[in-house]
Amino acid sequence: MSERSRFSVLVSAALCALPLLLPAAPAAAGRALQKPGKAVHAKPSVPKHADVPRRPADARTANVRSRSVNNVNVNRNVNVDVDRDIDVDRDGCCYGGWDDDYHPVATAVAVGATVAVTAAVVGSIVNSVPANCVPVNHGGVVYQRCGNTWYQPQGTQFIVVNPPY
Amino acid sequence: MVRLLFAGGMLALLSLPCQVTAQTPPAPGQQAAPAVDPQAIEALRGMGRFLEQQKRFEIRTTVMGERVLADGQKLQHTARATLEVERPRHLRILTEGRKPRELFYNGQLLTLYSPQLGEYSSVPFDGSLEALVERLEQYYGVELPLADLFIWGSPDAPFQRISSAMYAGQADVDGVLCDHYAFRQGKADWQLWIAAEGPPLPRKLAITYRGDEARPQSVSLIDWKLSPAFSGQRFTFVPPAGARQVVLPVRAADAKQP
């Protein structure tokens, strides 16, 4: 984005915001300032910080043997690489905690889709990806999304990663 | 020899009349406190009961967690979540880790939405919030932020799994004086800070996972709003324009799609 277009975006954003701010009483404006958390009630903005260039993380960071345990009674600590006893109370489950990359929607199959794809093991490396993959550009990395499985390019190969969304 | 003497001492103590035993102050190191301090469990129960009585509340939480890489090196991460709760069957959650995610539950329909992907998935569900926690975990492998809060107040809270419980004194959490408790449960060592004054609200939860020798720890700070100003409509998901519906993958090992 050029300086000029960025400036015009700023100006138009300010102009748009102006009529909204004007009718508000000063007290209300102050209250809004004191509660930045109010933004939660608005729809979350789609790609936040989308313009910030990102470097892909080191592939070693995908090689996770224990995830964060954030709840005592609901735990699904996972170990993708070594078969070890992982559960706290119940049988260990398969996915990450709420703070992790995992989102079931990201591994979901579109309504009407007929192809069932078995998810590959995160961390495994392949020379090529299946034919039905769709490239998804995110954070400067072009992932290959193939049904439930996401591949991140690594040199001439691909590594299976958790859904980046 | 020492052991014999000790055993003899114990026998002597046991053979004394009860009244005398009660009046004798315990010698240091001789009478170990029970592993599970009943008062610590009662504090947990009391907090759970109080939370169960709250019909509408809002929670904001920040978690600092650790994940362990293959060679034992730990990486730390931070995530935030807002939970809006209206008992018995309304819940809305926004989690902001690396990517935002939303959950809507209006008592009839449960929706998971990824604003980033523009995709959502809805399934019919009409159970309690505790049942929702279970269903999400067992069917979809989805964990709710602070899911424990919905468990501790329920009648079947698994307190019997706690093998050690103790009171660890008072401490300040974000300016709130709290009672500090420490528990041991399965492979989790966990600590809870409950407000010592006013409503018994949990303000901080720390969990150390002993199943990994690197002992990853998560620390959740919890902010409360007991009289929130949200409306009942915000628990129904309205798909934004262009959003795509997808089918949630159900964990194969557990159950059939409801």
C-alpha cells in the first residue's frame, strides 16, 4: 500500500467515524475510552494485522510433544510424535487446548463435499501433496489445504502442520 | 532401631485415652496433616456453588501457557478469551489466540465460527452448560476456556480425583486479596486463588502438567463481571454474508454424530 493510499484510507476512516462520534455525549465517549474491551461485542475484524509481513516459524516449533494444559477436568494433552501416556484424568484426546492452533472448523469438510480425507499426522514430511489440495496464502506462507490436512512448504518438501487459522 | 522406637511411640500414643490425646499438642513432624485438607475441598465446593448460583456473568481471561517441543525445550504463548454466560443454556465465547474463534450457544443450536476462514459449523444441542463442555470435548475434541468453572459447581464434580489438597496462605492477585489453594489431581498439580473478601470468585488458576518431565505450566488470570449488560439475542449465531457452512469432524473413537 502506497503512502498516498494509506493516507486516503486514514482520512476516509476518520470521516466515517466523525458522524458516529458527534452525537455521542462526552460522558459516553469517555466511558467508551475507559472500556477498550467493548470491542469484543463488535464482530471481530477479519484478518487482524493483515498487512504485517510475517516469517514462517521454524519447522521445529511444529514438533510438539506436550501442549498446554489449561483445564484440570478437561484435558486432551496430545503427543503427536511419541506414544506415551498423556492423560490427566480421562483418556487423552487428540487436539490442542483452547489456546492452540486447532479449530475444528479448519479441519471440517464443506457441506456437500463427498471426499473424506483422513488427516495426516502433524509433523510428518512428504515429498508431494495430494491432488485435491487448495493453496491458501496466510501470513506470507502458501499452505496447501487438503481436506483435514494442512501442509506447509519446507524446502522442496512439505510438512504437515496444525491448521494455521 | 529408629523405626522400632517410632512404632513404639505410635503404639503408646494410640493406647492413650482419647481425651489425653486431644489435649496433647502434636509434636512437630509426628502428626502429618491429611493429604487432602477437607477445608480446601470445602472452599472449592463453596466457590462452585456460588458460581452455579450466578445466572448471568461475563468473564475475561488471559492464559499464559507452555508447549513442549520434542527435545524438551518449552515455548510460551498467550491467549485471551471472553465468556458471556446466561444460565441455564446461553453461552457465547470469543477466544483470541493466534486466531480468533467464536462459539455461540442459544439453547437450541451450537455454532463454532472461524471469522478468519469465514466458515462455521452448527449442530443442534439443548443440554446444560456442563453437558455442553462434555459434548464439545467428547465429540469434537474442543476445549472451552476455563471449562473447569462449569464442572466444579455441578453435582458430579470429580472431587474424589483430588489426591492432595492444601491451603497455601493468602496472596494478592491483581489487587484482590485471595486465599491460595494447591491441589494434586492425576498428572496435574494445580493451584487456585479464590477472593478472600466479597464473593468467592476464582481469580487465578495455575496448572503444572506432571505427565511431561519438562513440566509445562499454564497460568490463567480471571476477571469477573457479575452484572453484565449483554442482551439475550447475542447467543444466536447469524451467519455473516459470505460465510460458508461446514460439517464438524466428529472424533471417530467416541461417538456418532448427534
